[in-house]
Amino acid sequence: MPTVILYTKPGCHLCEPVAATIAEAAKVRRFESVTRNILDDPADFERYRHAIPVVTVDGVEVARYRLSLPQLLDAIDRAAAASR
């Protein structure tokens, strides 16, 4: 099952619609969803402090700042196919 990670931090207003898109995708695809607060990990903070929200699917970055439902579903489908 693919893993979708949302890199975010408290007060990130751009992150809210991206999180909503991930929630919508969960209604039509099976995947593990993880939310990571970049303030909790120095490596995440260093990598993403000026770029959130960032979304990865199985470790591959698929979006920065904005994410559409078709874009996420395509990435999930590609990750699921690659793991078969």
C-alpha cells in the first residue's frame, strides 16, 4: 500500500487545502497517510522550511505548495503499480 506524507507545520494555511485533497483521495484509494510536522525533525525543517506543503508518495515528491486530486491519484496509482 502506498504511503502519502504531507510535510507541514502549525499555522500553514497553504497546507489546509492540500490536507483536504489527501482526505478526498482516501475516499477512493487505499493508502497510508502520514502528516509530518517539519518542526519536529531538524532534517525535515532544513529540507522543507521554505517549501511547505510538500507531499511525497512512497518517498517521491509529487507536489509543493498545491496539489490537485487527479495529480495525487495518479501518483498513488503509479506507486501501487510499481510495488506489484
